[in-house]
Amino acid sequence: MDRPLIIKRSVALLLIILSFAVWQIKPDLIELIVRQKPILFGRYPQGQFGALLVLTLLLWSLAGVLMLRQPLRRSLAGWALTVVMMIGLIAAVTYASHWLSKPRYVETTVSDQAVAKTSAKKHQELQLQGILRHRPPNQNYQFSWTDKPSRARSYPEAPSGYGTLDIALSSDANGYRNPTAKPPFNTVVVGDSFAAGSHVSDHQSWSELLQGESPLSIYNLGVSGSGPSTYLNNFAYYGLDKGARLAFFMIYEGNDFKPEVAAKINTDGAEQGFDFGRHFKTAFKSSPVTAGLRRLSENVFEKIGAENPVLGYQEKVGWMPVRITHEKETDFYSFKPKRLLYLASTKDQFRQSAAWQDTAGILQRFVELAVENNMAPIFLYAPSKPHVVMPLIRTELDAQQLHNFAAYKARKLPPPKQFKREFFDNIDSQESVFFDHCQFKGWKCLSLTAALQKATAHAQQTYYTYDQHWTPEGNRVVATLVQRYLEDSGLTH
């Protein structure tokens, strides 16, 4: 055997050994669990598994090429060409297949000429930017949904969630959730999934409950996955012609003060031009090929090894999921570290942030638009799950475990005791800044935090265990509070 061939085959053997060695890299399993990331075969994060699989196939194919007697340059060129062609083919098929998928939501730029003339006029007059967002119009869905961990490899001995609900979800001619609303409308609601009512049936959403127990006839423009600029656009296009006298703008602190949500006024509009990166990212995400791989991962790979022990979990972050114990039962609440840290900034830090400044500007435009159209604007402040439940466990929460949990999102934190003290000192900062602004502007604003927290402390599970939204009980608490506020303010007459 000639010397060059011996060298090539030795290198091939090393590549094979390397392909097995890279699979021995162990990620931090506890971090993956608390961040609710998909874990394959009980140990690999999805991204790492995909990268290792591709790397292994490349190493094996390259090793196979090196085992051949062909000249090295020719064989490597053929190998490289084959790899490029395969990657290109897979990418092309994945991209092309996205045209076959049916989107869950419809998005239209506010400058789209397909929009009705009256709406186009509003766009010109108000100089709106960004998108309109809604569900496909005139649809009815019936399905069951279970409150359970989003990943098979989840918290050790994960407690049961809220349970299984049979959900009826419908959309009207505009693509919004208004199952019983009939004109004339005296109230309009805008917001995200908390405004629309996520993971509850049509009749269980807070706006439907409120409508059933008050003189209000509500047109709900809430839609999941949107931010303040989209709330404003939906209101301008679909809310101004309803003849309403009240306009609710629901702010959800868990998303609406994030820079990528609040500050991104132009998302895909002509004002910024066509965004190729965003387009292809959306196309690949919505592709049936991607969806099929996701289902294969969830139904097969993620279930393998999902019940294996997680060493050190209880000692490191055993307080998650949060336990709220009552006389006869315990309710559980889980969330990711990032949602905890959204609440960790001081009032000055939040007040000076670009996210708050941009959102405040949108709120101002909403107020002006409502007043111009003879509507009384009212802001509803919807707290995040950790804002409601964390103060209820402050005394018994171990500072080191809280620090361990938060450190999976932010690496540079104060010492544990200091971090715990500062976190609870700042947990109301965003809400305080918001209501200081309301008071300064003279706006009508209602906080939902205290009512939800009181109900949570008194044996009502207001949020789902494994989902961030309100349960039917949580929606009921909100409806009751809003009704009482309107009655006390004389706005229901």
C-alpha cells in the first residue's frame, strides 16, 4: 500500500473517531430544563443535536472519500460539490414548501394597496407604519388543549397542570374573536393574546364575561403575537368606525416593554423595503418540512430518555415550578428565567429605556386618536405571571436558588442575597413607571396586578402552570375587576 493512501486512511480513521467524540460533549441539562428548551434523547439540546448530526454525516462522508484510491484533489472536489448541492436542494425544497402551509395569522402592511380605501385614507392621515394582524376570517375551531410542560424532558416529577380544556375558538369577518358581539358597539378592546383570551373558549374570555354582565357591547381587536404598534394599527383600521364610546388598550408587561416588540414600528412594510432575512426566516419556520421535523422531534426523539433522573436539580433550582399552597391543595406556576429578569430593572433604568419611550409614544397616539373619535381611552395593565406569584413566596424562597435560576439568563448578577433583595425591591418598577406616566398625563389606567395576586393567594389558579396566560378563573377575576371599575367611574351608563 502506497504511503499517501496510508496517510489518507489514517486521517479517515481519525475523522471517524472524532465523529463519535463530539457526541460526548455534555450540555448543562438543568439550564435546558429551566429555559424550557427541547432536549433530544434525554441529553442534547435541539440545536446541538442538529449540528452534531450534520457534522457526523460530513465527517463520515469525508472519511469515505479519503478511503478511496482516487487522487485527493479530485475526490475532495467531488465531495464538496455533492455537499453544496445537497444543502442547496434541502434549502430549496424547505423554502418552496412554505407556500403550501396555511398561516395561523394574516399580516398586512398598513400601506398595502389591497386594503379598503377608507383604511388607506387612515394610513395616509395618521402616518401609520408596520402591520395589521388578525386570524383568518370566518373560522371556527374546536379542539382540546392540555396544560402540561411544553417539553417531554421537563422538571423532575413535573406536577400536573391545570388540566384539559375543550376550546371553541371563532373569528369574525375581520379575523378577530367576537363570537357574540353585534352592532352597535359601544366599546373597543385592543391588545395581544391577553386581550383576545388565549387558551380559553370563546365564552370564557374576560371581554365576553364582561359583556355578558354589563351594558357593554364589545368589539375585541386583540390578537396573539402582536405588540403596541400593531394594537394601534388594528385600532385605527378596524376600531374607529364602530361608533364606540370606550376604548380599552391592554398592556402586557411580559412582552410589550421588550425592545424588539415595542420599538419595532416598521416590521415588514414598504417604508423599510423588503426584508429578505425576515422573509426567509419566516418561510423556513412555517415550512411543512420544518413542521414535520419538529413533530418528529417532539413525538419521538424528545421522549427518549425524558424520564431519566436530573442530578442536582432540587438542590440548585428546586423551587421551580413555584408552589402556592392552600389549605387543601397546591397550585403550581412555572416560567422561564427571562420572564423573571424582565422585572429586575430599577424605575430609572426602565424609565430611560428605549422600549418604554417608544411604547409611551404609541400610547400617546392611541389616546389622541380615541379622543378625536369621541372615545374615552382606558388602559388595562396586565402583569406577567412572575409579577403575580413571586411576592407570594418571597419569605421562603432561597436566595441562592433564585440566583441560580436567574443566572441561566444573565451571567453577571450581584451576590445571591443582594440579588434577591434588589429583585423584590424592583419587581413593581415597570408598573410604577407606567402609572406615574398615567397620572402625569391624566389618563384612566387600571392595574390588574393586585386583584390577580389576591385571587392567586386565595386558592384560585389564575394563570396556567405551564403556559403564561390566564385560566378561566383568571379571566373571571379580570372581568369582575373591570366591571367594578367602570361602575365606580360611572362609565357603564
